[in-house]
Amino acid sequence: MKWLKETLLPRVQPLWARFSFPNGNGGMSRVARTALRFRGSSDLPDDLLDPSVLGKIGGLELIAKSVVDGVMSGKHRSTHKGGCSEFAEHRLYAQGDDIRLIDWRLYARSDRYYIKQFDDETNLRAWIVVDASASMQFGMSTVSKFDYARLAAACLARLLLRQRDSIGLMIDAGRQRKVIPPLPRANHFHALADTLRKARAGGPTTLSSMLHDLAGKLHRRGMVIVFSDCLCDLNDLTKSLHLLRLRGHDVLLFQIFAPEERSFEFRNPATFEDLEKIGRRLDVNPRAIRRRYIERVEAFMSELRANMARIDCDLVTMTTDRDLGDALAYYLHRRAASRKRAAATSG
């Protein structure tokens, strides 16, 4: 291949990317990465939340699929028995029980006192994890993947706090890790939003180790929401997510791509550089490798989908050129419908 260099666009600095070719097992040993340094893309507006986005998801509820533990009254089912409206079972009355819980209709039929027990609706403890590795800096025709992830994370945090859920945040950029413990208070959103605004992407991918560390900190079953491009070792990522699932957590993985990473619609030869390994560059002719590149990306995506299905983890692939409100609303509607079908089947 003949290597050439040229300037890509007057308003865009040099194009950065990593390319790799198939390994023996058909996987992707080093995922093809494309990243562009777009001037000004690291700074979000002062108002992190887009009102049009919130308007499209504000009436929806993000409810955990699995039973969650908690201590506060909220909107999520718990393993504890309590006094909410969802009936669980009867048990014989014992001295000291609240007589208001006696099922008088059952007493009329059986002449014995039975107490109604209910599934308590409790506060959900959710963690939002944002991948801040250097590959998330990509942004050419749209905002960067990291900016898109920050905005999506802020929207879901606001939505969950409106449901009186406890929300925590973890952002990892190389050795710089920011952790905000989960709280259910509405004013907690300011701390989350401030951390998201100040965060910057950079450094190598440490998502798998971050998730593994998080799994060791969680003592109640809850929800973990991950935003990442997933451009890392899939085996390590799957193991970390599987560990969370084995401990009873509901896991949602939002994979974020830039449109250029999926279509690779570059026409002119250019210099590509690995954002996570400074100084590593490669001159390529995009036309010559486009077909093979797309095949590698599709193979990677297929492997990721299969892995997430195997461990029962929700996977949502989003591109930064799609309206965020539409993307979130579509997923939340789909999730709610899936939950209703599951409840009808189990009932």
C-alpha cells in the first residue's frame, strides 16, 4: 500500500485512529478505533441538560427488571416484606401483628386469622459509570462520544432522582477516578452535574477494572448503567459485567459510537494516531481498507451482542448523530414493554 498524507478538513485538526486486522479466532484483538480532535468539543454548554431531551423521557420510568434491595420508600420492588400495594402472600396471625393487616375475607371463609404480606417498594440504588478513556474523544461531524455520554448520563440521573432513587457516579480517565456516592436527594443532582461538566477524557481504557472495583463496593442489589464505546478487551469487559449480574445487579450498557466509526466514510488518505498510545501513528488510504474495516467492526459488534445476551445484560448502541431524546425514549419504552411482557408471563 502506498502511504500518503494530507490535511483532512480546514476546520479539523489531524485525524486520529487505530486500525487492526483479524486475528485467528475471528475476534478483534485490538478494535479499530477512530478518533478526531475537534476544536472546542471538550466543553459542554453551562446547561448540561437539553430540555428537549428531558421532555421526551420525563414521563417514563426507569424501573429495574430484577428485584432490588433498599431501605427507602420508592418505586422499585424489594426482597423485603412491607406495606405497599403489591400483594405477595398470606401467613398466620401471630401475637403482636398489626390487626389492620388481617385479611377479613379470608377469615370469613376459614375462621382463622391470616396476615397479608406485600412486596415492599423500595428505593433503587443506581450507579452511572462513564468511560473517560482517550478513545471517547472522537468527534467529527457531531459532538464527541464523551460529551454525548455525559449528556445522556445527566438525563438519566435527573430521571432517576425524580423517582426518589439513589444515584451514584463513577468516571475514570486513566489514573484519575471520580466517585460520587449515591444519594436520593434532588439537590444531589448538582454534585453529579458538576462532576460531569469538569470531567475530561484521556488516558488508556480502564473500564473493566473500574467495573470490577465497583462490584466489590456494592452490598445491595441495584442497577449499574455504563456509558462507553466498549473499545477494549471484550473478554475482560464481559467478565466484569457478568460479575455484577451474578451479584444480582441490573446492568445496562450504552455503547456510543460516532457515525464515522460505523460507516468509515473517509475518502482521502490521512494520518491516523492512537489516542491511548501517544506517538503511535499510521498512514492509510481509507478507500483501500474500508470494506475490511467495516467487516472487523461488524464482527466486533456481533461478539459484543452475543456476550451481553449470554449474561443477560441490556445493550443499547447509540450514535452521536441521533437525537438523544429519541434514543433514550425509544429504549425506555422498549424496556417498559419488555417488563410488562415478563410480568404477564410470570403471572
